[in-house]
Amino acid sequence: MEARLSHFDAKGDAHMVDVSDKPITSRVAEASGCIKMTPETFEIISDGRAKKGDVLAVARLAGIMATKKTADLIPLCHPLPISNVRLELSLDAALPGVQIVATVKTTGQTGVEMEALTAVSVAALTVYDMVKAVEKSMVISDIRLTYKDGGKSGRFVAEG
């Protein structure tokens, strides 16, 4: 059976997927990523010396807000009633940098994978924005879906 891209019709035109016949189920998605920086920038964040304020707290709020705006940012995403967003930002001296994990939940007819990925992406971008005055060479990387459950496709768990 050949896999088909759901956001294209038989003619190849992009369209929003019709989810009206799908059952309403509980859905959850988790995404992760990181932002790497120099040890000096890492120390500024970990010591709370960033001029713009608490870097991790602001990035956490930005990720939560972005989750709720995903349908405004990604053209074919459905607007969803988000029932929970949890964003964990943790300092990782081994990178050095910040590890980011977002978990998003809803009860609806389509999943929240894009919302979780958006939360991680915007949180990482916000960390960058908060300390770009001291380092412009930071690298945002490894953003990926790590887990999802619910809906027709069931459970997915990323390897590694």
C-alpha cells in the first residue's frame, strides 16, 4: 500500500484535511529539542544575569503561547482546543545549552504533534532572542516528535 500525503488532494492541490467524520478522542504529543551555546552564554543564563530577565521563564511562556497559535502559523493546521501544555526547559552543561521538552494534550478529532513541535521551536527561538546580544552563534537543533498517542494512527514512540 502506497503512503499518501494527507494535505494534498487527487490533483495535487494543498487542502485542509476533513476531520469531521473522525471520532473525538484524547490525544497527546511530546516534542523535544535544544539550543546550544558557548559556556560563557550558558553561565549568563544559569547565573540569572541575562539583561532581559529570566530566560527560561520567558521561553516557557512563549512556548505555551505559541502552542495556542499553531493554526495561525502553519496554514493547514486545524485550530484546536488545547487542554494542557507542559514545557520543561533544563540547563544542560554538557551541551552547553538548554534542553526543551513540550507535552501538549487535547480532546479532539486531530492530533497535537504540530502544537508540541511549535512549542519547542518558539521556546528555543525565545532563548536565542533573550541572549543574542552576547552570542549570535547559538544553534537550535534536534527538534523532533518523540511521542504521540491517540487517534487513528495510535501510538508513536521515537527511537533513541
